[in-house]
Amino acid sequence: MRPTWHPATEEALTGLETTTVAVPVDHADTEGPSIELALARHPARTPTRRLGTLLVPPDDPGNRGTLLVPQLVAKLPPPVLDQYDIVGFDHRFSGRSHPLSCGLTPDQWLWIFHTPENADTEARYQRRIVERCFREAGDLLPHLTSRAIAHDIEVIRRALGEERISLLGYSYGSHLGALWTQLYGAHADRVVLDSVIDPDSVWRRMFLDYAASCETALGRWAAWAARRHEELALGTTPTAVREAVARLTARADREGTEVAGLPVDGTMLRLLTMVLLADDLAWGFLGDVLRAAVHGGQASPEARRALGAMFGRGKEESGAVAQLAVLGGDAPWPRDPAGYRRDMAAAAARHPFIGPAMAAPKAGAFWPRELDGRRAPTAAFGRDNHAESVLLVRAEHAMFTPARGAARLRELLAHNSRLVTAAGTGAHRVFPFHGHPGVDGTVTAYLLTGKLPDTDLTFTTGHGRDAS
């Protein structure tokens, strides 16, 4: 039975249609309990030219995929909106899809970026979070995995009555999309994976990659800011800029500080900085808010609006619990405390801004041992992927999803993929959000025709910041 669509009543989804699709809690027990997934849709504007459904998974564990739909409607090229139903969903046990609560405190919602005192105290902090969540939702957490969400995508396809669907996946959504094509590739039409997660990084290595790529991005931004010392007053050299940022974060760790009118601690300041670092187009906002924080005064209205757009909705607890379940439960984590101590010491020396937090023990290290045998690999990507075509998109200087990830998936899917690179650019979610003309034109042509480029493409012009 097809789902029935209704006008959205949630303000953030105004103008869209919503519905729900039932999925089994345990895909190995399809007759057992089920939950309802929340979906949002922007129908094709020209039904007579409709090409099908373009499904958009969430871009981070716990993020609401339904909220990506209005963002895409504001940015996608008109021909794509004319010819595709744009459909997003909140993945199982998050957002509006049977969200889970464990009674975590707001500071625990940021468990991923929590600033550690040392390895031992961080281990106790992370262990308490895992133990609390398993007391409150231990019957459901083992069913919140990437593989389960990929199976849900297939249930959504069948519920929509589509023999094949297209998919546009960003970051974690790229991982879900790749996994779905590996499991159900015969039902994949046009697949775009943007800001691709390295399939070999699931998930401990991803945290260590964050530390290194954030340090690189901070170095690029510091050089940019040093050239604007008269405007930002953060230092005339990259080293001086880095020292100013280090003093600010140390102050936030000790006593808190204010950024663009928001009181923040060290953990939140680092997270805010990382988010603004991730896209070259936000560097000016980062410079402005850090200038105001270092010297006092007000950030510009434009910077405050940018922060409001990024952080104004706040974080929901279900998002933090979903992150814990996916990142902790998809694959085994090291359990040796000495290894974490070594990693933290090395990260503090090489990647001081966020390295100790990323190298510290995380929730996965304290996953119940009795569940280790149920941790199946998310997928072994390769030639048995039966998707007709997959277009991979990356920015050369991407921070959250280093360019290596797309290159690795291109290598594994050599038979059915092409790679498009925005050289000299740092961006998270390139198409269509970064406004890169070469990337946007290539992806749009693929979505409209289904034809991959003849070769991998690298665009050397766009919105890169290196030279300015």
C-alpha cells in the first residue's frame, strides 16, 4: 500500500508534503515490531517530465534528512526540481522517526567533541554515557546501524512504488548511499555521493582523520586571516593567528567566553570553529566572530545570521543518541587504554586544536562486549556493486570528509563510477550548496541524462581560497 502524502504542518517543512513508512525494528524479523519513518517530499514541478524520486538520506547520524529537502529546494537547479520528486527521511530512532531519549544532559549531547582532561577521565565520561543509554534503550540501540538504515532505504523505495530510485547522499549520507547500492544496486538509478566518507575509516579512523584535516584547514584559514590583519587584528603571520585562537580556546576551557553573543565553553567553541572552517565561503564569518571574541565588541549582522542558520535550531538528544549508536555500534573499537593515551599524546603534539578530543576514548570503546559478535562489517564495496552508475563528488580541501575518501571509493567502484573534484576548494556538501559552476553543471547533466562523464574530472576554477 502506497503512503498517503499530506501538507506539512511543521514550520520548517512549510510547502512540502509529509508521510510515514513502516519499517521493521529488526530486518531479520520482518513479522516483529515496526516503527514509522518520517518522510518529506517536494514533488516534481513538471509531472509530465518527471524522471522519478531523488532520495536524500541524512548527512550525519541523527541529523534530520527531512530538513535537507527545503535546503535543496532553495538551491537545486530548476530542471532538477522540475523533473524529480525530492524526498528526504529522518532515519530510524532519530528526528521524527521514533526518536530515542536516554536522559542525557546537554553537555553529553556533544560527546563526540567533548574536551578531555586526560584519557582516564574521558574514558569514565564516555563509559557513563554508554551505560546510561543501554539502561534506557538497550533493546533498540543494537538495531540502529548503517546497515539497518540501508535496508530502510530499500523499504522506502518499495513503499513509493518505484522500480528504481535515484539518490543524493552527503557525508554520512554518502556512506548510506554506497551501502544501499552495494546491497540493492539493481534498484539504483542515478546516484550522486558528495563529500564521500572513506569506507576504510569506519569509524575510529574517521575521528583521527578529523584531527589531521581540521589542523590543515585551520592552517589554511590562519594564512588567509594573516593577510587580513588590518581588518581582523588576529595576527600578521599564520603562527600569530594560531596563537590568538589558542589563547581564546584556552580561556573558553577555563572560564567560558562569548562568541557572537553566545556563551560557549571550549568544546562548543571548537565545534563552532570547525563548522565554519569546513567551507571556504564561511571563512569571513569565522574571522569576524573570532575577532569579536578576542577583542570584544560585536560580530557583524551577517556573521550572526550565519551562526543562527547553522546553530539556531539547536541539537536534539535523539541526534546524540543516534550518533552514539551508529558510530559506536557499526564496527569494533579498540579497547586498550594505553593505546588511547598514546594517540592523545601524539595528537596533542601534531594536531593541538581538536586532536586530543578526537583521539580520546569514545563510546564505541565501551560498547557491551556481548554485542561484539553482532557487529557485522557495514559492507565490502567492490565489483559486485550492481548500480548502473555512481557519480562521486569531492572538494580537494574538504575537512570533515577528506578527499581521500572519494578516491578510495572510486578505486573500489572502478567499474561503475566517475569522480568529480573541485580543486583548490574547501567545502562540505559541494553540489549545489557551494555554487561551484563546474561541479554543478556536471552533476546536473548526470541527473538529467543518466550519463556519467567519459572520464574523471577536475575543475581548477571555482571558489577556492588559496590565492586570495
